[in-house]
Amino acid sequence: MEVQLLREQNIFPSEEVLKNVLGQVYALWAEFETQIIQGEFALTPEWNYYNDGKSWLCKVCHKKKTVFWLSVWEGHFRITFFFTEKHLEGISELNISEQIKEDFCRMKPIGKLLPMMINIDKQSQLADVLKIVKFKKEWK
């Protein structure tokens, strides 16, 4: 069973805290964070504690637009994108893993939003996630 981490409201997910809870996956997180903050993406991560889920989540934005949400789990971090039906054709045309597309198709809608969740625990996953980040950031 998956265990979500960062549940203590009074412990902000600082670099030190993230190193401790992510362990070996921290290097992957640090590389991903550097890529999304700098260069072509220029995204802004905002950590907040959410009472409804009783955990810290990172909302990653471009200006006022939320590009994705990040949560921390035992052994990985999870990126969650939310799309609408108008995004489906564009997603199907992305040059990303077929497994990501298949998992996306199996997800149940949350109202009118279609969630895409990707658990990150390997270097090889970053390229696909960055393609999706770019797609989401640029989609009007």
C-alpha cells in the first residue's frame, strides 16, 4: 500500500526535510525541480499544507496557471496534472510513454477534470514528464 508523506502540518517541506523523506529519490527530485524552475519552463513551486488531505502539496504554477501538483510518497514523488476533454487530442499526439497514456485513459474523471498521475522514481521518467509539463504550460 502506498504511504503519503509530509503529513505534519508544523513541518515545512524544506530541502532538508525532503532529503530525509525521499532518500535515494531526492537527487531525482532536485534535478526535476531545477529543470522546472529555470530555463524554458520558469515555473514557481508553492508548498502549502492542505487540511482536506491532511498533507503538504506543492502547486507548481506559471504565472497564475496551475501546471501540476506534486505530492511526496514513500519511495517516489507523484506529479498530478488535470486536463479537460479539449486536451485529449493533444495528449494522444505527445511523444511520451504509451504506459502513461494508457494509465491516463483508465483514470476516473474528477468532475469535468481528467487527472494524469505519474509516480516518479526513475531518471528515465523525467523526459516524458517534462514533455507533459511543456504541453500543459503552453496549452491555452
